[in-house]
Amino acid sequence: MAQINPSILSADFARLAEEARRVEGTDGAAGADWLHVDVMDNHFVPNLTLGTPVVESLRKATDIPLDCHLMIEEPDRWAPAYVEAGAGSVTFHAEAAAAPVRLAREIRAKGARASMALKPATPIEPYEDLLPELDMLLVMTVEPGFGGQAFLDIMLPKIRRTRQLIDKHGLQLWLQVDGGVSASTIERCAEAGADVFVAGSAVYGADDPAAAVRALRQQAEEAAGSGREG
């Protein structure tokens, strides 16, 4: 089943609690699966966003589990604090982690899902042996740092290769994509093998964000189904 994780990077930072509630399910209708929280330190990427205090506040404001994407230097030092702040999933970058296996195990030991992200130019193949240590692998489909960027179609073969490696090892590993995911791109990502989709402006730019979440999920599931049939 496809999962849709709205990114609060595209939400109104002055009203984050209210923005989180706008993507919750209501009246029996499904809402967001996770709330994607982009953490940037102005070092690993050229942007500065938020930290653990905001994660703690969001955890109190919504029942949607938090998916924290750490675009920061020294994730080995800082990632565990995001689990303690209430994140249900913590993603660190392969390019920044000094000891990714140890870090993934520490995140898991603290009770969260461990995820590793790859920037567009970082290949998946060198990390094949690490995949069993992870709960999710994030393939960035834009250069990390800013929301609203155009989707990079050249990432589709990488998504396919990653899915093939996951299947090769028989892993129950989620494959997430982040960057430029919208109604016009989500089907290609799903057909390539992604099953978790981070969507920012495609959700928060809509009049009804919760309805946008449901529409994107339906698109992804139909595309994944047709891809399997083909």
C-alpha cells in the first residue's frame, strides 16, 4: 500500500499544529500516513529550518507519526535526540554519517524506524550490504535543501535499481522518494518501485490538503498495480 507523507516544509510555519491537523483523516476518510519533517542545519544543505523543540511540539499537536529527515552534518551525534523528541522514523544521509550501521542500530534500539537517504548523485550499489539494517531507504529526487524544486526524471532508473536490490534480498524495506512529487510525477515513481511518497506543495498548496493526500495515494496505488500487471 502506498504511503503519503506531507512535508511541513511547504506548510505555514506560523501555524504548524493547525497545518498538521489539516492532513489528518476525518469522518472515516484516511489522511496522511506520516508527517515529513525536514531538518536542515545550513551546513549539509544551504538552508536552515527547525530542530528538536519543534518536533516535540508537533508530537503533542498531532496523532500522525513523525518522519524526520535530517539534512545535517554529524547525524551520528544528533539523530538519537530526534527519537527522544518523538520521531517515529529518523532518516540520516549516507553522505553525512560516519558509521551508518551503528547509527541505524541506535535509532532502532531507541524505538524508531531507521532510514538512510541518498542524494541524487550518490549510487545505491555501495550500500547494498547495509540494507538489512534499515527500515526505509530514501532516494532524493531533487537536490536536498529547498522545497518546490522540479522532479528529476533521471532518478527513476535509480529507484528501479533500489527496488530490485530490496527484492533480491527479500527485505520488508520501504522505498521513499522526496522531491517534486506531485500528481504529474507520482505515478512514474510508483511504477519504478517507490511505495512511500513525500509531497510538499502538492498537498499544502491544495485547497483541501487531506483530499490531496487521498488522491495522490490512489494514483500511486493504481500505478503500482498496473506496473505489476505489466
